[in-house]
Amino acid sequence: MTHLPLNRRQLLGSAAAAAALPACASTGSARASSAVDRPWQGGRSPWPLCLDTATIRPASLEDKVRIAAEAGFDALEPWEGELKEWERSGRSLEDLRKRIEDAGLFVPSVIGLWDAIPATQEEWERNLVASRDRMRMASAIGSRNVQVIPGPAREDFDLRWAADRYRDLLRIGLEEYDLRPAMVFVEFLPGAKTMGRASAIALDADHPRAAIIPDVFHMHIGGSGFQGLKHIGGDFIAIFQFNDAPAEPGLEDLEDKHRVFPGDGILPLEEILRDLHGTGFRDCVSLELYNPSYWERDLLGVATEGHRKTLETIERAFA
């Protein structure tokens, strides 16, 4: 077949049409946002909804399982101290797993491996004993992930050392406990308080299952901002912690106790959720609140309100 050469007018026309394609595609993508696949929550959410047990902290662990199920959540995210206390009371974690599953829930993550990446080899080896035990407990209840808190807090934080130790934790967790350790970042750890630093540790671990756990509150108060989500693949996120921040007190005075229900604060949650969806992330969005005023209320009511406001925020994001 003979191809005739294009004249200048045809070339310019073709170039203009090509240049217009991304804009058209972008517009189409924006319009398609309302048609996203929503397999969870009766067709209302792209993600399963999880309840972090700290949201209703005063309740017993048995009641937290019951409350999460009654409030409509798909999953439960407990803390390792609760699992330790469960065992100390003479009960088995296998029984707890059965309770959770019988309630129609699953466990996407456990919080966490405290002080898991100390500064020296001696401290690492000593702390690894506790980290292994915490991984054992998380695995026993069927958790998919466990959070790595890269403490103790210190200004002189060696990212190369941290990446090497995180790779060790990944190997141990996956090979010995069928569990993925995932990096968190929190404002009170100066050396690892941003999403960028947690990502650097995870990326430099050079492991195919490396992952981070973003929390919108710590993205806000730690200085990460929210635009970085656009540059992350969904499989790099183990679980997504969800909440809101009030206008007062000011940013420099915000603490975990100030977290509020989604939609009750000032964070651009709908935009964040659209960007999260764009990464391909489809695992749990976990409601995580440490607000003492909520703990004084009826805890089923707190969980139910939190579930409703999380789901409403998701629906607004894709309206």
C-alpha cells in the first residue's frame, strides 16, 4: 500500500488533534468517576470499610467486634496490646479469629510493631524478640498486614539502615508468619514523619511486597500534603487510615486527640479519595479516631456515626 506524504496543513491538523486527545481523555475520566465499580457496602463503596478499635477504645475487644459488625463495617483493625491482653486472660487468638469471622469481619492490619527500627544492631536484635511475638499474634487472627512503627523517635535517622531493617522485617513476616509488615509515618517520629520518608524506606528496602500506610491526619500535620498520592501505585498501600481534622486548634497545635469524623473537618477528603481510587488501591479504608470526647459517648453510636459519615464522604467523592 502506497502512503502519500502529508502536506503542511494536514500535518498541523493531525498534531492539533493529537494534542487534544489527553484533554478529552481527562474529561472522560472525570465523567467516569461517578461510574466507578463499588463492590462493597451494598454497592456504595470501592473499598471495604474498616474500624480501627481505638475509635471506640473503652469497649472490650469482644464488644469491639460486635460493635464493628452492628455498625456495618467490613473489617476490624485491632492493636497488639489488645491481643496480648486477650492471651493473658487465658483465651486463644484462634478463638478471637473465629469470633471476628463469625461476625462477618476480617482483619486487614494490626497496630503494630512498636520501636521496630531502633538505631543500633544491639537494639534491633533485642527489639526483634517483641516484633516477632507481635507478628505471631497478628498472624494468629488472620491479619494480612502489620504496621511498622520505625521508632524510637530520634533526629538522627539513617534511612539506609531503616530500609535494610525493614527488608529484614518483610522477610521474617512473609516467610515465617504469612504477614506483610508495612511502613507507617507519624508526626511524632522526626526521622520518619512524612509519606516521602516512609516511601523512601520502603522503596530502598528493594522488596516486591514493600508497602506504606498513609493516614490523612498525619499527612496533614506532618507536612506531607496530599498531592503525593497521585504518584503512588495502589499496591504500594497496605491500608488507608481515614479521619478528618478540625479548623481549630491551628496546625501547629493539632494532636491525635483532635481527630474528628470524616466530613466534620477541613481536609479535602473527596479529592483525596478520588486520587486514592486513581492509584488502583482497592483494599481497606480504615476509620481511625483517637478523640476522647467520642469515648465518653455511646460507643455503638460513635461507630455507627463514623461508618455513616465515612460512607457519605465516599459517595460525595464520586457523585
